Amino acid sequence: MRNLFGIVRAVYNFYLDETLQHGKTTMLPWLIKWSKVEPAADVEADAPCFTSELMAAIVEMGRGQYRSLFAVAAGGGLRAGELFALRVEDVNLNDGVITVRRSIVEGMKGTPKNGEIRHVPIDVSVVTEIRKHLNGRKSGLMWHSNRCTPLRLNSVWKWQLKPILKKLSIKFPGRNGMHAFRHGRISYLAYSGVTFAVIREWVGHGSDAMIKHYMAKWQSNNASEMAKLQPVVHTENRQNSGGDGKEVAPLEPNGTESHRKEAGAKAA
């Protein structure tokens, strides 16, 4: 609706400018006080994305049923509507697999976005959170409101996720926090070496383009790839000291391990 309004406003402003230039305007600009269409931003805003560390912190701070909800969002990468439509019967805890059959958006039930049923594996930590949440329950919605109706995105954001992010001192743009779980999960899978074909099957994407888009926006700066590299600076237990606690000379630029030992020997 915002896009449609923006298009109409742009057409209105363009026509008004053109007619004013020729002195033949047939519109009354003071009747509709629409501002000019703003130019495109110079800097593209990052898409909402949670890192693995942040997702773990959110799950840890989740209370009641929302702890398991956030765990499945982080470990399964389901869309919000798919999470809210999930039923206990759709979860195989013995095999660690969630079957996505339906989606609920603002109370309206439908099929998943791509229209296909898919099977999403979850690890043992997510299975554990689900077991604790269900406590033996065998049927019904996985998560629901106090009136046993499906959860709504705005309520989950306003009363559960937003307060947690505030406690973690995270300034989050917009209200699409549940999608940031999905974004972070897809990025994590891709950088962990899972093939694009498997990721598409698990998350329900029809092409690699969206996966690459998510990867490009991942906010952990390729953490898994960086973990493979040796540290540039070797942090010691005590700053500027050798293994025996004695002071050593600072390393020159491009210093090596042999230089460090030599400096320690001189100091001794």
C-alpha cells in the first residue's frame, strides 16, 4: 500500500510540475498537501539479520513458550507465518524433523509461500527446547495465545522480542524481528558449507538469488571463514610479558615467533 501511494504521489507531483511550467495547471495543489517524492538514499540500509551469537542470547532470555519459539526460529529458519501455523503433529522429535505444511498470517490460514510442503531438520538443542515446552502434549498448535488462537506477528514483536532486544542494547530497525532469525539462519548455513540446493530445500526458496542476497547482508562479517585464519596478534596472558612474567621488548611490525623468543631471551 505504501508503494502504491508513492506511485500515485509521484504521478501527481510530476503532472503538477509539468502544468505549472506551462501556466495551465488544472489542479489545486493546496487541496492535497503531498510532499515531493524523496530521492533514493545514498546508503543502502542493511536487511534485518541476527548473528548466531545474538540468536542464542535471545533464546536464553525467552520466557515460557517463547523460548522454544525463538529456538525453532533460530534453528529452523521458518517464516513467521509458518511458525505460528506449526502444530505438534508436524514435529518429529525422534528424527529431529519439522514438516512445514501451512502458514498463518494475521489469523488467515494458507499454504507456505512457495506452495510446497517441506521438511526441515533441527539439531538436538532445538529438540530439547521443544520437548521442555510441550511437556508431553501430543496435539494442537505448537504455540498459541491465551485464547488458544494462533500468535500474531505484531504481538510477538511488541511484547516479547522487542523488550529482549532492548535489554541486549540492540537497536533494531523496523518490526520484522522474526524474519531476522530466518535471515541469520540461511546466512549461517551458507557460510558453514551447506550447499545451496540443500538450503533451498530446507528454507523453501526457489532460487539461489535470495540466498546470495542474505549472505551479502550477514552482519557477522563472515565469522565462520574468519575462524579458519590465524590471529594477526597473539594475545598473551599478561600484556608485554614473557612466559616467566618478565618484561619483553615489543615486536617490530611483521614480527615472528622467533623474534618474540629472541626478545624474551635478551630481557632475561
